[in-house]
Amino acid sequence: MNHQTATPHLVRFIEKWAAKSRADVIKDGYVSLSLMLDIHRNDYPYNEMPKAKFMKLLLRCLERQIVLVKYLSFCFLLDSQSLDNTKRFISLQRYDRIPSNSAPCYLLSFMPWKGGNVVIMAKDFKDVFFADLYAVMLTHGVTVTHPDPNWITREIKNYFVKCLRESMKYDGFKISLRPPPFGLSEEFFPIDNKSALCTFYKCDGIPSMDNDIRIVHASKLFDIDILKWLGPPPVAD
């Protein structure tokens, strides 16, 4: 099944996923989502917001995540030409629970130049569209965690950098990792007993025509303005 034939099936599947995601996050009380995005009610400036405004912010962040998955699912379908693999990628995105030993996967938190962080779950770094994320959000860093506190090995670290560089190179971007402490480094979070791989990078190059076409086609397919959602920061009105 090519992507033209698969796109109607993709739209139906992802709309069902989006509806379930909203219901699951509401049932969870936005607890897991706020932890993933590092948005905490007791931190400034959120502690000065009325509760209704804070909840509206979390709702907007959830919708932003849904838009991101729609965009990346379209990119995934184009590159993999597999609707089944694309569905598996979509189903992995959960915002009502943190990845755990019972459902292990990598949690990648990306830092764009504008707006708050966005997160992606992946079983393999080769399934992360680093270049497409950069093209739409101008990301400049990512933090990776995994349920296994001892997951960081030399092999994993090298594989992560390889996937990051190859994804960027394929789309014409050249990246340079910034030196520690803001470059490739490891951190340990004693509270939840997790190790994190933190990477900040500088990227040379501008989004190509192919990147722009993907954004335009995904926007039309899902009837959303992807740049409007993923470019500006998610602020509550």
C-alpha cells in the first residue's frame, strides 16, 4: 500500500488515537503529561496562574502534542511506506503514563527555539525524525530517558549520535554537538532513579523544499496549520 492509498486509513486511525489520548489524559488528571513536559503547578510562572488558566495551558500542550504526532506520522508513512509501522509509531505515543519496565521505550524531550518542550516515544532511535522535527520547530537539544536506570552504554550513546547525524544529513543539515556541559553528557535523576542522555547541538542549513512540502501536505491532510501550532510557544489565552 503506497502512501496515497494509505493516507485515508492514516487519518481515521490517528483521529481515533487522538480522541483516546484526550480521554486518557483527562482521566490521568494531566499528571503524566505535566511530568513529561516539565510543567509543574508549583513552579514559576505556573504557580501565579489561576487554576483554570493553568489547565487551559495543559490542554493546549496536549493538542500541540497531537499535532506533532500527526505531522510525524505523515513523515513516517512517506519514508517507511508502511501503514502498519506508522500505526505502531502512533500507538506508542501515550501521555497518560510515563514509560516503565512494563512498557519500555525511549522518551525523548526536544527543546525548540520557541515554545515549551515536546516529547516523542520510540523503541529505536532510527524511528525518530530528527530532521523533520528540526525543520518545523528548529530544535536545538534533546534529553533521552529510559525505564532502565543503567541503559546508557557506549554502544547506545554512539548509536544515538549516529541516528541523529544521519537523519540530519539525509535532509541536508550539518550538525555539531556542543561541548560539555551543554553538549553530549549524562545526568542522573535520583528522585526517579533514571539516567538521562542530554544533547545540545548546532545545526547548519535551512529547511529544504522537501521539508516545506511535507509540512504543507500534512497540514492539508489533517486540516490543521502545523506551523501555527508547532512554531509559536503554547501559551494560554
